[in-house]
Amino acid sequence: MRILVIGSGGREHTLVWKLKQSREVEALFCAPGNAGIGSLATCVPIESTDIAALVQFAEAEAIDLTVVGPEIPLLAGIVDRFQEKGLSIFGPTEAAARLEGSKRFAKEIMQKYGIPTGKFRSFSDYRKALHYVNEVGAPIVIKADGLAAGKGVTVAQTLTEAEAALEMMMKEKAFGKAGHEVVIEEYLEGEEVSLMALVDGTHVVPLEPAQDHKPAFDGDQGPNTGGMGAYSPVPHLSHTIVDQAMTQILQPIAHALQQEGIHYRGILYAGLMITSTGPKVIEFNVRFGDPEAQVVLPRLQTELAPLLQAVSEGKLSEQALTWRKESALCVVMAAKGYPSSYAKGIQIKGNLEMSKQEMVFHAGTKKNETGLVSDGGRVLGITAFGRDIAQAKRNAYARLEQIQFAGAHYRTDIGDKATIVVERGVDR
Ligand code: AMP
Ligand code: GLY
């Protein structure tokens, strides 16, 4: 197989690294890629949003399968454009990608098919939205309908915060068109978990669960980021909850989409809140999570290329996937200032070797005349294995100590939620 991966982050480095291990893979390209990806695949200087150029490249290079990493090209209809040309591609169509692209669409379909999620209302009128917020009271969650680079969600603990969020989105138009409409949602309490599944239209095969760490600083403080670290499995999440999430959420949503005439093919990512009354959907994403991919894919023993191909052809069987038993934990090293503004081009030094136990996934890097430099907010993701989360954590941080760049910031408490619960002996 000749494979093209689209994207340039840690998720795409992980996809390329894992695909490279498939016997079927004869040639591997990545557009645009990064420095880490460049040592495993041929990087092609085409942006992930330049769909016409990507189609042309896939045709010229006789690509057998294109794997899309990020959501933006999916929402722009890359899958539809490839399919029109008879090119095989892994990911949902533009219509199906609305599950991530429009929070209102996602909420309405969940409501229609009885899929557990927080109560909500959507508004395009500021005064009506304000009235509703005052009626319900705080805590309450305000979400811009469209994509807002991970910044479109305000979890308001007070009415003042909620009003400020409405004003910012609807009056000041801080997110442009994405905030023209807002979804106002019930505040859910519980533990968050990311559950991803392969979906080929009809079959739904779950991956192992992971937990992300979205806030920038230790103790879940500070602004939301794309994700500062992850681990898998999630030991304090019982099998019953995962089974419940499958039968009440992932299978029904795949079925619901089919009923709506949408054949979902690709990865379906459910961001779940495990509440006292069971799992509820916080959001759907239509691609692998980042950094969840950096812990889930290394744990996957099944070869990835045939699996993704089967999904794209609608031929996924309900075969069980096989997993490494050990735990994997990933710590993101970010540039100073991230998730606000940050500098690029900072020199990176240290031990960046990949092994079976430790991987350094590049999230935002490039090579220039001075060597390896940063090229993004999230710069590296250090993943390590261990017999449990605590051991994986020690290994990941020990490895992180061997890597340096000026101003690097990272959380020091990735995985603590799992280890603290286990130490307390809480059994849910
Ligand atoms: P999202 O961008 O939708 O993933 O939301 C960002 C974060 O806001 C989530 O990871 C949650 O921590 C939080 N959040 C979103 N929706 C809710 C909700 N209904 N209740 C409580 N927290 C939420
Ligand atoms: N880590 C969360 C996401 O990929 O959306």
C-alpha cells in the first residue's frame, strides 16, 4: 500500500509511526508533516487545507489510502472530493463531519435519538440567550456552535461569567461566524474520558479509553488547550461504563446517522462525562484525539493500515482488536506562552530516540540550518510505557528530563487522577 497521511501534529506523527509498522505499507507520505514525521515518511509541502493539490498528489502518486488527521479538511469536504475521483480515503464526509463542526447539529441528533447528553437550547438571538441563562442559573455551559480552535466553550460558574461569554460570542463576535449561534448546555459533573471507535457505516469497534488533560496548568488550572497529556487505559473506569457507552452512545449515534442518510466512516471520538447517572456526551469529534492518539495507538497491537482500509471500504468486521497490557502515558512539552501567543524557532536539544518503551512524538517541529527547532504551541509529546499508570508516568517524566528547549512548559501531574483514585482503593 502507498499511504498519504494529512496533517502536521503529534497525532499525525503517531499515525505515521504506527502505519510504518504495517507489513502492507510500501510507501508513506505526509502532507505537510513535521521534522519527526520526516524521518519516517516523505514529507510533501502541501497544506492540509489545499484539497485540490492533495487530490492531484494522490492521483499522481497512485496513493492507495489517504488518512486524514485534523478536522478542518474533513469539514471542508476533503473526503467527498477524494471519493468523487475514486480515491480511497479514511474519514467522514462533510455531512458526517458536522457532528464536530456544529454543536447544535450534534445536540439535535442526540436529542432525537435519545442519546444521553446534557440538556440544552440553542440561540441566535442575544436577548433570548441571556434570558434563558438567567432562567436556568449557574453553573452553566456556553458553547459557540461552530469550530473556534478549542476556545469556544465557557464553563461558567457564575451568571456574570455566563453573560460575559454570551456578550463575547454574540455581540463582540469574538469567534466570527462560529459564534453567531450558541448552544447553552446543562453543566455536567463527573470524570471526563475520551472513547474513540472505528466506524465503517454499520460496524462500531471501540478503541481503549483514554483520559486527556485540557487545562494548561497542574490541578486543571488555567486556560483550555488542545490537550497537555493523556494516558490509557483509564483504570478507574469500569468495563460496565465502557459497555454502557458503547450500547447507549457510540452504537446508537452510528445508527442514528444512518437513519439520517449519513454513512459515517472513520474515527468517531466521544468526549464523555461519567456522571452519577452514567456516561453522557460532552462533544463528538470526527477524528483521532490529540494527544489521545499518542497513547492509544502505541497500545494497539493490531496492524493499523488494513484496519483503516477496511473502515474506508465499509468492510470492518466486528473483530476484537488486540492491545498491549501495559499502560501508556504522554506528557506534552509546549512552547512558553501556549495556548496564548508563543514564539517559534526555539532550538530543541536532547534524547529524541524512539523505542518500543519510549516515543518522542513531534507536535510542532521543523529542521532548519541550526538543527531541530519548535514550530508550534505544542512542540513534543513524550510517551512512555509502564506496568501501570504510575510507572508509565515515572518513565515519561524521566525521559522528558533528557529533552530541553528554552521556556518549555508542561504539566507535572499527568495521570495523577488515575493513580490517586487507585491508591485510595476507590472501585467504581
Ligand atoms: P469541548 O471543547 O466541548 O471539549 O469543551 C471543553 C471542556 O469544557 C471539556 O473538556 C469539559 O471539561 C468542559 N465542558 C464542556 N461541556 C461541559 C458540560 N456540559 N458540563 C461540564 N463541563 C463541560
Ligand atoms: N484532545 C482533545 C481533542 O483532540 O479534541
